[in-house]
Amino acid sequence: MVDAPPPPPDAASISSLSRDPSSSDAKTFHQQMAADEEQELHDRPLWTAECSFRGSQYRYLGHQSGVVGYVKVKLLSAKNLSRQDYSLLSLGVGGRLGLGSGPEISPYMCFSVGSRSHSTSAVRGSCNPSWKKESFSVPLRKGDFEDGAPVILGVEGKETQTIVESVMPSTIKGDKSLGVGAVDVTNVVLGDADLVDTWISLSHGGSVHVLVGYEPHGIEPAKGDVVALEAFARNEGNLVLGKDDPLKVLDSAGNYLHCSYRMGGGRLGAVKVHRNSVFVIERLNFLDGIWSLAMKPSDAVLSTKYGNKAAKLARPYVSYAGELAKPAYYSGRLVVATVKTSVNATIQGAQAAAGAAVGAKSPTKL
């Protein structure tokens, strides 16, 4: 059930919700820190004050360590494989003596998704091989695909060279290709299908039988989390919201999340998305309330005219204290230590700001 939208906010609050920390309007201390951190990340969802913690960059934005998820493949069999490249050692006596590849193929398969690949074991002497235990995962990396681009699983059939072939001069370098093929697995990655059972045709003839599934990587979204769309889900033609808009999870049902997002004019919209389509960028917990309370004196200082001038002086202290607010599991003692450290950082930041304020008020003496 979607909550009723709140009263329309005034113009000033709408402006603050849509402000990007990397724009020229983002002048506050915390927003500048957010802009600096954002430059190192592949994903850059729209930054809004209401979805962030204390105006900082989304703290979970990089928690997947560059991995969106894993394309899971089970190789079952292949049929009618054919070789188009022969070495001289494969002909006549050389082939009969085993110096080169014989009439039968000893194939293996190389699968790829984006920049990552995986090679399977080889089956000796068969143009119609079967694999009994050939299951593996290929990581889907952030930055490998453009927004809205399909996710393609590529495959190339190969045949290993014999030891003699590998040391003899030849125009064929490396293992011989048995043809290439590909299949679009976007529907599996998006969650529209749980599993794809398909035959992939190869360019040299023959085909490969595979089962393909998908497993997302990262924190499982929960009620109250802020999430953003993965690159493969950012197809503007199929979206009712901006491709970079942050979403707040209201509830979940099975593999689907009911989310709210901010529409034009400040109104709230609601949308249902599959869990595979999004990743967590912000999550609030009870420690955030403690942290916010401890940092209020620092906020009061940094929000003043002279506090803004002192931001560069205070930044090392605030940056260090801010690291403690990033995602972690804290013990009871560490919670206390966190508050103590934040208070000390606040005092030092306030002293730096006060020193800058005094220097700004005092006339320059020649």
C-alpha cells in the first residue's frame, strides 16, 4: 500500500530536493564533500537532500565493489560442432599418429559477459559433447554497459591444440575457434524470467545448450532504504520516472519492491520494481540518530558566515569524524567511542572556525 503524498512543498524546498552536489548551486560544506566522493563512482544517481544522511553523498553507493550481480550458467551439451581450421599435422599420417587434431573434435566453451569471461573444461573426441558438472558464474561489472543497453551472454567454441601443434610454426595462433554465438539475457537479469533454457547457434555450425539464471550482488533492499536503478534497467523508453531518480522502498512483496519517488512539483509518485533492477544507495539506522545529535554543535558553527569560510580548515576533522558514520556493525563500546570521537571532532572544528572568524574580523596590520 502506497502512503498518501504529503502537502506540496514550497519552492525553496523543491529546489533543495533536486539539487545536485556537483552543481554550482551546491555551496554547503557537506554537499561539496559529496561531490568530491561522487567523481570516483560509476553510478551517479540524482542527489537529493531528503534521501541522503546529513547532506553527505549516499553512503552505500559503492558497497557492491563494482559488481552488479552474477550471470549463472550451466553448460549442458553441444551438437554438430565443426572445425574449419586444420593444421598440417592433422592431415594424413600426422593425424593418425596423434601429432595433430584427429577427425573428432575435443571442444571447450568460453563464455563472456561484458569484460569478464569463463572457460569450461574440454570434452575429448566428440562433435556432440555433453558436460555433466559444468556450472559457473560470470560477474556483471559496473561500467561494462551503457544505460539501458541489453545484457548479452557471448560464447565461443574452441579446441585445444596438441603439444606438437603448439610448438610448430603455424598461421593458426592459439586454440582453434569452433565459432561464436550470443544470447540476450536481459529478461533474466531484470527478473522477467527466472531461468532461460536455450540453444545458442555458433557461426561455424552447431549449437550449444545452456541454462542461464541471475543473482544480484549487494545488500538486500529493505523497507525504508533508498535505492537506484542499475544501468541495464535505465531504459528511458520504458520508465515513468527519471533514470537517475532515487527511490524510497515503502514495502516489498516477493521479488518486487513498492517504492516512492519525487515527481515534478514536489508530489510523490509510486512505482513497483523488481529487486534485480535496483541497488541500495542509502540506509538509515539507530546510530544515525546518535551521530546527528552529536554533530549538531558542528552544524551550528559551519552554517554561519564565518563557519563557511572556515570549512577548509575544519574539513580534516569533519572528514575523519564522518568516516565513522559509514556503514559498519558497531559493538556497544564502539558506539560510545563514536560519540566521543564525534564530540572531539566537533570541538576542534569549532575552534578552527572560531579562529578563522577572529582573523576575518581583525583589521590587517601593516
